[in-house]
Amino acid sequence: MPIVRFPSLPTWRRLALASWRPADDPTIYGFLEIDATNLLAFVQRQRLETGAPVTLTHVVGKAAALAFAAAPECNAAVTRRGLLRRESVDVFFSVALGDGKSLAGAKLVSADHKSVAEIARELSSRVEEIRVKKDSPIQRSQSILRKLPQFSLGRVMHASTSLFFDFGLSLERFGIVSDPFGSVVVTNVGMLGVDQGLAPLIPAGRTSALLTVGRVRDKVLAVAGKPVVRPVLTIGGTFDHRVVDGAHLGKISKTLERVLGDPAQEGALEKDQQYRPIMA
């Protein structure tokens, strides 16, 4: 079969081709099903009470931030200097542009200290900048990388990542974002019609986790020993096993399950957090 070169590829696709190498990374995967009855009611109530455009993605992002705040040893990056903890719990929300043909996103710093409504408002403002002004740290970095030939993309990305994480040098003055994805990435695959899915970790980001938010579907669950039809949200998780082990995964899963299972009981979702992470 003849090989035909694509005449034009989106910048994100070119970056993807240059990012990943043969599958030899220590990655672990898992799914978590949540009875979304209380979760959907909480989202609706937050919209009415705060006027913020709260969605399931915002609540999952907040819950993820709380989970990593409760397991600070997982809020870390693998470097040549060892395993280094981040000073804050930052959540990167990916955003699909152009009918899903291109990806961008925004990192919300200290998401564990922000309410769900604050997260929704900040992300909405950042997404507007991305879509209208086409101006975000990630887009500016992509604009620079777009000018490079394909064969050099991987080398440049890995070199810039290494300079920051391995040697503590910043390239911000050159327009290259340092630690662009933060602690955990959250992406909504449900809006694309996907019930559940898994996504690969981003090598250049050195995040230890990526969570996918699936489409809510009715399923039969056992409630008090009886079959009941309930709306169910499936969250897919991809984790770096060098940072997150089985015990950590259990703690993270329990936090997600508790928070998302009944958000109204988690006052933490509606006010600033007092948690302070342990510094390395």
C-alpha cells in the first residue's frame, strides 16, 4: 500500500507525533463508576445559586484537586534530580477546538483552594481567551513550535522539558511554558459522545495522572440489595506508576468516590480549602 503524506496537520497532531515513543512507560489504568444522581443535582443547584456555568467537568476537576491534596506525595514530577513535589495542586482542563480537531486548554493553579463556582468562572474566562483571542500560554508555545520542522519537534520539546524539570531552568522568556499541565489533567470525552475512555499521559508535562470524564448513561445498579436504574458517570484514570502506586491509587479513588458520590455533603467544594501541601 503506498504511503501518502498528509498535506497539513493541526499543530496538536504534529506535537503528538513528536511526543510519544514506543510503549515502555510504567503506566497503570483504571475506571471508576459513580452514581451521578446527587452529582447532577449538585451541578444544577450550583448553577442556580451561584450563576456560574458549572458542569460535571468542573466538579471532577475540583474533586481531583482534593484527591491530590490528600495524597501530596503523588503531586510530583519525575526528574533526574529525583521525585520532586509541586508546591501547589494545579489542574489542567483540556479544551477541544474546531469540532475536536484541535486541542488547547488552561491550567488552574491551586485548584484545591477554589470553589467549584470559582473554577467554572475562571475556566470559562480562560476558554473565551483561547477561542476568541487565541491567546493562552499553551497556544503561544504551540505557535513557536509550529514553526519548527517535524523532525526537530520531539527534540525541542524534550529538551525544554528537561531544562525545567531536570535542571531547574525556565524558558518562559522565550515563550515556552514551564510545567504547562500541572498536577493532573482532566478532559471530557463525554462531550464527544464517548461513554468511557482512557488517554495517555503527556510526556512533556510530566503529570502523574490524567482523568477522562465520560458521558452519563443510565445503568442498573444494586441499591440496598435491589436493582435500580441510576445515571452513572464513568471516570477513566491513567497514572504514572513511578509516582502513584496501588496504595496511592486506593486513596485517590476513595476521595473521588466520596466527593463525587454526594457533593452536597462536601462543604469543601463550595469554599476555599485550608490544606497546605508538604513541601519537598
